[in-house]
Amino acid sequence: MFKKNQTLGEFIIEHQSSFKYTSGELSRLINSIRLAAKVVNHEVNKAGLVDIIGAAGDTNIQGEDQQKLDVYANQKFIQTLTNRNIVCGIASEEEDDFISINSQDENNQNRYVVLIDPLDGSSNIDVNVSVGTIFSIYRRVTPVGSPVTVDDFLQKGNQQVASGYIVYGTSTMIVYTTGDGVNGFTLNPAIGTFYLSHPNMQFPENGRIYSVNEGNYVQFPQGIKNYIKYCQKEEGDRPYTSRYIGSLVSDFHRNIIKGGIYLYPKNAKNPNGKLRLLYECNPMAFLAEQANGKASDGFTRILDIQPKELHQRVPFVCGSKNMVDTLEQFMKLAL
Ligand code: AHG
Ligand code: MN
Ligand code: MN
């Protein structure tokens, strides 16, 4: 039962009993993410006004330039989740290693770990184009009350208990799932409240948009090349429209509403693809499946991949179910 215009706070309370672990802990955790999202949103919104845009002069573990807002968003999410003492561990795209929270304290009964991409699409900040935040939540697998280990983070995506994103766009939205469908909430910036604006979001089964960085075309595997040519062919409802923002969150958000497919295949520079399995692909794959869509590495379900390391990358294809099915057929044929 959805009440449009219900606030996110009301929604969390009303739906917490339908969550299979019936714990208020997850609700508190999502509430903290909501709070951090508002703080980061405020900063993203004034990016053009203050001297916060531009590179921070540092690189993250993957050798990429960190933007100042990457650093800021990373700090804010970690601070909010740490101060409120509601998780036992955090892993972030911007941190070399995972963070164990209150690991010495036997009274730390927290059961959840959070993985985040604090600022996704950060190269878009300087040009006033939408960016986002992606989060993923698991129950720890090691005993409660002991320090977390890497095993708590290297779980298959199919073990996620919640995931979602915040898109800092023309309006700011939180879209998330706890395994019971996908709902979207829009921020009213005047009063700082998120309202249910997009109940029960679903990918249309078919779409007419393909989103890929075609600048890498010559380096793509043959199956991807063939699929792109198929998208461009004049036949039936094709050619499809090409739309690529360069921020996974924004491209996904458009495609879930309008119907489409997002692709980040491997290329010469990124032999395993560019996107990170734990911080980007798994949370988006969980959302996609909860919204009647599909996510794959071209051959295998993303959520069934066993992660081997925190910053692992993987080829990523995600979107309307029939489009991803067709792409997989092209990949198989080109083997
Ligand atoms: P991030 O800003 O967190 O590093 O992620 C950027 C990702 C993704 O959001 C986007 O779709 C993709 O990288 C864009 O990559 P290209 O510029 O290579 O197309
Ligand atoms: Mn990202
Ligand atoms: Mn990022």
C-alpha cells in the first residue's frame, strides 16, 4: 500500500515490519543515509558558488583523481554512519581498506555493514551535470560483537538486504529497495523533507534507449559491437536513441523510468570493465532486479558473482529485461 506524498520518515516506520529481519536497526541506518544525503546535497548544490569544485590534488587507490566533493561526500557518509553507531563496518570506493567501527567494544551489537560510492559521476561536477551516491547494505557474516573482517564485505550481491542511490539532479531523489520493490522519494529543499514521489518503480520490459561510452567502440568485445550495430539498425522499433550522461546513477535513473539499457563493457584501458562490483554494480543490480529489470556481466548474473577483492571491477550491463536478454544472446553468439 503506497501513500503518495508520504514522507520518507513515515514510509520507513510503516514498512519496517514487512522487512524480514524486523529490526529497527535497518530503519535507523536508512535514516542516517537520508541525513547524510541532505548534507551532501546542500554542498553539491553550491558547487558552482564556492571554491570547492576542482581536483583535491590527491588520487584514490585506483589511481583516479579525487574531486573535492568526492572527499567531502566520503567524509560525510562515513561520519554520519560512525557517529550514530549503527553499523559495524564501512567500505568505500574512496578508501583503500574497509573501516571497522568500535571493533574493540564487545557491546557493539551492530549487525550491518555498508558499502558506498560516495560520489558517482564526479567528473560531471565541474560542468553542472547530475551526480549521485550509491549504497549497499549487508548483514555481517562474522559474529556480532567482534571486529569485522573482509569476509563481511566480500559477500555475493544476492545477500544484500538493501541498496539504493541518491541522485543530485534537477531535483534530489533517494531511490532504494529493502528487497520488497523499489521506491523513489523526492526532496523538497525548502523544508528538507523527502516525499514518496515514485512508488513501486519498474523498468519497462522493453526500452528504446542505449547508454554506452561509444568512444571506446573499437576496443569493445565483438558481441558488444554487434549489439550496438543492432541498436542502430533501421528495423522495427529501431534505431534506438543513444543517451549517455557519464554518471551511472543518472543513466540508470533515466532508463528505469523510460526503459533502456546501460553498458560498461571491458576495453583496452579497463580489461575487466571500469565499474566496481561492490560499490556500483551489485547495488544497482539489486535495484534492477527488484524493479523487474536485469543486470549481467554479459554472460552471468551480477548478483551471483563471488567477489574476491574490495575494489574489484566487472563488465556491467543493466536495464530493461528484454534488452539485456538480447545483449546476452549477442555475447553468446560472438564467442
Ligand atoms: P565515479 O565518479 O564514482 O568514479 O564513477 C564514474 C563511473 C560511472 O558513474 C560512469 O557511468 C562511468 O564511470 C563513466 O566512465 P567513462 O567516462 O569512462 O564513460
Ligand atoms: Mn561511481
Ligand atoms: Mn565515486
